[in-house]
Amino acid sequence: MILSISTTHKPATDLGYLLHKHPDKFQTLELSVGKAHVFYPEKSEEITTVSLLLDIDPIDMVRGARNLGGDGFSLGHYVNDRPYVASSFMSVALSKAFSSAMNGKCKDKPELVDVKLPFEVIISVIPAPKGGEMLIRNFFEPLGYKVELIRHQLDTKFPEWGDSKYYTLKLNHTITTKELLSHLYVLIPTLDNDKHYFVSENEIEKLLQKGEGWLKEHPAKEQIIRRYLINLNSLSRQAFERLSEGEVIEDLNDELIEKSETQKSKETLHDKRIKLVAEKIIESGAERVLDLGCGEGKLIKQLIKQKQFSEIAGMDVSYNELVKAKERLHYHEMPPKQKERINLFQGSLTYKDKRLEGFDAAAVVEVIEHLDLNRLSAFERVLFEFAKPKTIVLTTPNKEFNVMWDKLDAGEMRHDDHRFEWTRHEFSEWSEKIGKKYNYKVEIFPIGDDVKNIGAPSQMAIFTYGN
């Protein structure tokens, strides 16, 4: 990933003084998972450009305890976009490479600190979710930037595959160097929620420090804060309180209350699914329960209310999701005895793991469809042969029900990350085959409203060991 900053200020070579980086030197900085290189591809009094190139080592990322990338499939830790996109890695590199400029210091020409320079910034490439172009514009344009975006295809050889979530971003603005760097530091990671380090209260300090003078008045400040703090409600609330001195937090509370009341009045499909899975696990009489692909911990939150469970474990491939789960469960505020019942850990569904053994029941809620079909057999062995809980409650979407969703085109899956979706017959056939192979009795249940000739939106199989 590369970020280039150019100026036509006269003389443009002043950029070297402002950034404390000599134009004639190629400089390398060590990062926790690779290196950052600073160099000047062009320098003259008319135009000078400095580039920040990140060389991220994917193996070092996997070794690091805070790796958040690679969700969704078994090799995701090794095969992912982290080395190639501007994300929290870029923010760290900016802070390390240009710390003096970011703090408004210029030793040799201090008078330049407050001078607004004409800048052009090019970032290749930047990730953004659905609606990414609007998100990018909503973040940068209110600060006065002229925004140009080039969206990249998934594969130029196969244009029918459509566009990817990646953009080349060009920004133009006349602004001080300190302001430019602070905007980039805060906004780049908000476009990509996979932060590579642990997000704690220290991140609030960094956000407020770098956002001083502009974040409070930004029309999208709530969204920026939430995304910068990876949607962790407790941290976002603290940041809102400190930024607005109590003005915004009341509105935020009203919004959350309204949202909660709406959810109570209309039970969603996901609510029904979690409720039914919890009921079936309770009925099984299990005491030690395992939630595979636990995500944000919604099922665990239901199960922890029941005293019958002595241990509730949750595993997910995403460290990010586990952080959110702890927040959703208010883990750090739990009494010691309650904490002892909860065990959250990172792991893969397709590798044998001793930590998965010895449980009475396991839940696999809307998970298998995210696995590549050629990895499904590995998952089957991990769960049914090696872990072998007495009861397994597994759910997956019913492909036939997709025609009921107005937003889905013919043949389209419900989620971009789904590798497959099964009809009721396919799911039943797979469940029966697994039951016979590993000595489990199988029962199939619909989840949600059952439509004639189509079925319910989701389907559940309950596997009970021993015929």
C-alpha cells in the first residue's frame, strides 16, 4: 500500500522541512509487522512528492497476538488484503514517519507550520464497505477536500464479476500540514474496521488528540467515532461524552432506547434463531456448552442467564468479534464467579483443537455457509469425530427462501461471504449422511415463518449422539 503527498507550494521543497524527511534520503522505519519506507519520487521547486510505502509481512501478522484480518475461511490469516490496503497500519506508519509534523513542529522553518499549502494526496488502495464511495465522501468532503475515486474491478480479466470494495482515492485541499496528517490518521482506519491492534481507552485519547479542532464540528462525527473505535459502544459513548461535554450523549441514549424498543416490538429472524437455539440447548440438559463461530456473543448472552450451564465457551476466527463479544457481555464488569463460566478464544473450525473437546453441547449458528465446500469435510471431522459433543445444534440459511427477499437477484446469495447455500433437501441429505457416519440421531426444524413450497428462511438440525 502506498500513500503519496504532493504540493505545488513555492518552493515545493519546503515539504521536506515540514515533514522532517530529507528529499535526498531513502528512509526505512521498523513496524511491528513489517517496514515503512519514506522517499521522494519527485522533487523540485515547482512540485515535490513524498511517498509512504508499507511493506507488511503477513507471517508476522499471524504471529502477532492482535491480528484481526482474515475472517471467514481457514487460510484467512495468511491470505487476506492486510498487506495491500490502507488501514490502521497506515495510521501507525504516518504517526511514526511524520510525528513532528503531526504535532505541529518544524525545527528549521517554524513559520511554515501555520501556512496552508496546496496538497494532493493519492492512496492506493483503500477498502470501503457497501456504499463505500458515499462513506468516503461524507468523511472527507465536509473538511473541504475535493474527492476523486476510482473503483477497482474484482478481476479485469473477468469484468462480469463486477466491482470490488477497493478504491484509489485522490484528495485535493489547501490546508496546513498538521491538519492534513491528522485527518488522514483518523479517517483512513474508519474505512476499514479490521484494526490490527487491541482497541482500548487509549484509542479515545488518540482520537480526541488528532481530532482536536475539527472532529467536534464534523457532521459525520458520530459515525467517525464509532468506526474508529470498531463500534464498541462503551468506548464510543465515552468519546462522545468527552468530545461534546454531555451534549451528544443524551441524543445517543435516546437513539439506543428507540432502537431497543423497536427491536422488542418486532422480533427479527436473527432474534428468533438465537432464541430457538438457546431453547434446544437448554432442553438438552447440557452443562458445558460451546458456541462455534460465536461472533459478538449474542447466543452466549442468552445462555449465561441459565444457571444450568457451568461453562460457556465461545470460539471465533476473528479477534475483532471476540472483543465485541466481551463488551456485549460486559465481561470486565462481571463478578468473578460469573467470569469463571465464560471462556472466549480464537480458533478455526477446520483444524483439530483440544480446546473443543469435552463439551455436552455445541452450537454452530449460521456458520458453515461461510466455509469453502472443499473445507467442509475438515469441519465435519473437527466437530463430529474429534470434539464429539453429545448434542449439536446447527443452523444455515434455506436457499429456497431467497426468492422472498426483494433485494436479492436471482441466484444471488444472502451474504457476500457465503460460499454456498443449501435447499431443504440438500441440508437434510447432508445432515442424514453426517448422522449415519458419526453415529448421531438427526432432527430437522424450520426457523421463521414457513411458506408453502418454499419453507422457512433458516433451517436447523439437532444432532444427538448415539442412535
